[in-house]
Amino acid sequence: MRLKEEQDLLLAAAYVSDAQYNRNVPFKTSPQAIRLYYFYNHWTMQGATYFFICVDLSLALFEEPALFPLPFLVTSIAELLCLTAFFGRLVHFAKVIPQMVFWKDTKNICIMVTIVLTLIDLITYGSLKAANIHSVRWSRALRPVFLINFPEGRQIRRTFRSIRNTLPDILYVFLLFVFSVLIFSLMGLKLFGDRGLKTVEGSPYFTNILEIMFELYVLVTTANSPDVMMPAYELNWWYSLYFITYTIINTYIFMSVFLAVVYNNYRKHLKNEIRKLVHLKCYKMTEAFNILKVKVGTEFVVKEAQWKRLAKVVVPDISTSHLELLLRISDEGQKGHVDKRNFLRLADLLNIQVVTINIKRHPLEAWMPRVYQSSASLLVQKMVRHRIFVWVYDVIILINAIFIALDEKIPFISDAEWLFLSLYIIEILLKLYTYEPRAYFGRKQFWNWFDTLIIIAALLATVANTTIQSARKYNSQQVLDMVLILRILRLLRVIVSIQRFRVIVTTLINIGPTMLTFGGLVLVVYYVFAIIGMEAFHGKVRFFDPNFTAPDALVCGNPALRDSAFARDRYCRNNFNDLTSSLVVLMELTVVNHFLLLADGFALVTHQAAKLYFIVFHVVVVILVVNIFIAFILEAFFVAYSLEKSEVETAIEKKIQELGVGVQEEDVQDGKLTDNMDAKDSGFSGDGEDNKRKALKGLYFRIASRKYRTVDTLLQQMFESEIAPEDEGPSLNEILSFSSSDMYPKNPNFENSA
């Protein structure tokens, strides 16, 4: 019986953990499978998977064409080790879920096919290389498949899924855009093709329909404006209307429509994904409740002791005080058990970070109580807590900025740096005197750490630079550069001083972690195009030192570039000869400022068909990915900026205040507590406030600030109000088969939407 209870507890904890982290793994429920599932989700296993994925992706730095060349044997052994790790992870996953589910999951099929194809390519390439026959490592472009398809990559996979669902709606707009370019190309051919016009390079102007389409496509990016118009404009100024009309229709109207369509459809499909997560979380929590429930009177509940054991299994390092707080919230009537409605909130309760504040006395107050509590000492503390203290140092920072902009060769300007450093050091010392030092340098006090480290580093660098100069032997440019950078970084403190700036920066920090999802998406796309670019263009363009006077240096090592704008503008560094150079070129193409110049250069050294590579990259990255990124930023910023606390957070705060162990986040921000060092917006507190602060000794709680939320959590709040807590919701199969058309209920309620 005891063993059965332990097994049920582990199974319920697995469901709660999945609900907490939004995992969708239909694991087997046998005791052995559950233990394997816990091991599968252990941070060491996940960390090892990410490590081998990073190693596998970074092999492109060491393979031909390489930034750091290594023998093929070394890179192939490293890749075999990565493939072995991936296969082992896949086998582990197969032991966790039912066999039929495993073979129906396309993610697992993709991983297995990629492993097999990589092995085939590795063997083929090695054999041909041993026979001195050149071949292509085509499987390298498949390496991001591992990043996308392992369960750890569910955020990136969700993004790709949203893009895939958005494509059909974008396709019609794109086809209309291509039709518009074709119509204008035909018009351009008939208008200018027979007039004998020449470009600046002396080539025929608008005589080839494919060249015209390419030039007009590039004009959408504005990379060749107004150059493409000038031959016709010089002939007759009326012809400028042709290009102006084209620019208005295709650059401004169609590109804006692209953004609108992408934003609308991506938002719709993202909300559908979030709705699935909400239903899955409800389903998992219901399963956990059904395992642990017992009947008390007329309703099923979970006993208090069992609830505590469950929470400890899910979050082993949860403190006793935090656990008791969550129990008081869940067991509202202190009946000794938790009903179903409150049990279903457990995953949300565990996701909300509750900060435990252990308010302690200042060490000086313990060592020298009479001195620290003297009238002079209290006056100093009040001055430091007052908002005028902050304003004075804001003015000092602005004056410092003016001095930084002036010529520091003037002795007065140079000597003033010591004055500013002294003032900043005095500020830190006064704050350490006023506030409890351990709290001042707490884990969450980013700006306090930033201030202190910047000032200390600037002091050390200034002393080092002065010492070097006083030796009259040489000046260290590196140290001087460091000093200048550190001086400028101090100006960032102004952001914290202005409330609206702080709100915007905090909102950006809120969405920062989830922006990494798009960082992964961009990494995948860039990596694939970089590998293709290296295989197609490596060695075609070479970079020479500027002092190198050989004839090859003037044409980037390729005679085909003679008299070209690519060689004339010294673009030789922009090549695909290694991974880092390729990524830089792709970044330049994303900016599209010199899109035409780069595309023409690589077309000259290969074939005109090479321009298709650059067009496809622009369509995928600039038109699709960048627009989706903008849509994501807009949605995430609106949500993070406007949404208030969730219902669960409100319940936690209410219970904290009822128990008399709560402090408001505003109090922490205003510098009214001894463990808070941000003195913004605090005024003279007076004797009553000092007495209140003295009484605040012991253990207190508050909800962590909004920067600990994720956009997923914020978006889920829009849909949780549509799902009744007591409703078990649709079945698992129905949840997984949701489409965007199923997304909205018959009577939708979006009053809380951003």
C-alpha cells in the first residue's frame, strides 16, 4: 500500500510538473517509465542535449571552409559523438512514451532521418576526400533540425509551426506582389528597352526581362534607389513618375500589407497555440487530482499532507515558509484539505515567484547602535532616502556627460574626472551606510551591482592609465579606450532615474527571455543560408590586407570582379569563406542597404542564377521572419506593458496581506524597506516612518516584479478566463487537434486582452 501511494505521488507530480512547464509529453504511467521520465527532464540531461547541439552547430567553424581549420578526422569524430548523443536521447524518449505515439510523432522521424542522412553524407564525403575527389557536405544544412525537433526546442518549434500556419495567407499577397512586379517589368521593357540607354557601368538598360524584374525587386528594398531610375530620368523627367508609382505601390503599400497580414495571422495562430497550452495544463492538473483525490463528505479533495508532499516533489527546494503560504491560499477555509478548484491552480501558484524578504538590521546598527541612531546619523539616512538625493546625482551625471564630450587633453577637463569619480564613490558609501549591505548587493539588485562595478572598474582603469602616463614611457590605448567606455556607461544610470524610461526598459526586460525564441529562429535560418552560401561561394572572393599591392588584391582575388562596384568599393571582406564571414554578409543582406551590390558581385564570380539565393534570403528573412518578429514584439510589448496582475497573483497577494506578512512592491521600489536600495520617488519619511521601518523585522513576502513573467504566461491569462476551473475540458486528442478556426468560443470574451 505504501509503495502504491509513492508511485501515485510520483505520477501526480509528473503531471503537475508538465503543467508547470507547459510540456506536452504523453508519457507512460508505469513506475519504471515515470522514473525514466524524471531522469529525462533532469537539468543535467537537458544541459547535455543543448551542449551537444551547440557542439554540432559550431563544427562549421572548424570544417572546410573553416575559420579555425581542423583535420577532417577530428571534426568527423566530434560529429559522430554528437549523433551518438542525439540517438541516445531519442532512445531515452522512446522508453518514456508509448511505442505507437513515438512512431507517429514527426519530430522523432525527422531526427532519425537526419541522423541517417548525416551518416551517409559523412561516409560519402570521407571516402571521396580520401580519393582526393572534391564533394559537398550537404548534410551540414540539416544540423538545425536537432535544435528544432528535440522536446527542449518546443518554443522554437512553436514559432515555426505558427509561421507554417501563416504561410497560406501570406502566399496570396506575395503572388499579387510578384504579379505587380511582373506588370511593371513589362512596362519598363516597352518604355526603355529600345531607347539605347546605358547604365553607369556601360551595360544595356532595361533590355532583359529577368534583369528588369531583379532590378525592380531590389528597388522594393530601396537598395538601388535612385540609381536604377537615373538613366531614364536623365532622358526625360516624366519617366520618374514610373518609378515613383512603382515605389508607392510595392514598397509602401504591399510591404505594409505584408506586415498587416503577417501580424494578424501570426497573432491568431499564436493564440491558438496558447489556448492548447491552457487546455493541456488543465488536463494534466485534472489527471493529477484524480490520482490523489479522496472523498470527504460529498466532494473529492486532496488531503493537506498529500498536497504538501506533492509540492515538495515538484519543487524540492521550496522553502517551508513559502510552502505554508501556498497551502493557506489553497486551503481557504483551513479545513485540512484542498478542493479541486484550488488544486487546479497549483501549477500557476508554483510559476509565480514569491519573494521572501528577510528584513534585518544594518550591521552598524548592531555594532554601534547609539552612533547609528544618533540625530546626525538619522539626518544623513533621511537625506540619502530623499528624492532630492537622486536628483542631485542625476544632475551630476548630466554634467559628467558634458565633460566627457569635451577635449580631455585640457588639464581642467582631465582633472575633473577625479572629482566625478569621488562623488560617485561617496554616493555608494552613503547608500551602504543607509541600507543593509547584503540586501544592497542582493541577487535581484541589478542596478546597484551595475553602479558599483562600473565605478570600481572606472576607478581602477583611471588609476592604471594615470600610472602609465606618469611613467612617461607610453600611453596604453586599450586602457584609455576602456576608461572612455566606462565613463559613457555611467550615463545609463539616467534611465533608472526617469520613471517612464524605467517602465519601458522594464517592459523590454520582461519580453527579453522570450525574444530568445526568435533568436533561435533567426539562428536556424542564418545557419542554413550560411552553410549553403559557403558551399556555393567559398573561395570566389578573397580578402587581402589593405597594404597588399598585388594585382589580385584590387579585384578581391577574382578577375571577374575587375571594374565592378564590388571590387571598387573594397567589399572583399564580405565573402562566404568561413561561417563568421557568412553570417556578417547575411546580416548586411538583412539590412538591405547594399543588397544589389552584394548580389551583383557574387553573380559575377559564379552565375547570374546566384541572384536567386539572395532573393530567397530576402523573402524568407526580411519579408517573413522580420515581419513576424515585429508582430511578436508588438504583441509581447502590448501585453507586458498593459496587463495587470493575474487572478492567481491577486489571490496570493490578498492572502499575504491577510496573514500580515506582506509588503507592497511599491514599498520595495520606493526604498522604504531596509533590503531595498532603489531610492526612487521616496520622500522624507519622518519619525513615524522610521518607527514603522524598525518594526519591520523578520520574514515577509511579496509577489516578484513583472520582469519574472514570460510572454507565454501573460498570453495565457487572456484564455484562462474562458475555461471553467471545474470543467475538465476537452479530451487530449481533441486538444491536440485544435485549429485556428476552433480557437474562439461561441461567446468569446476578450475584455482582458491587450
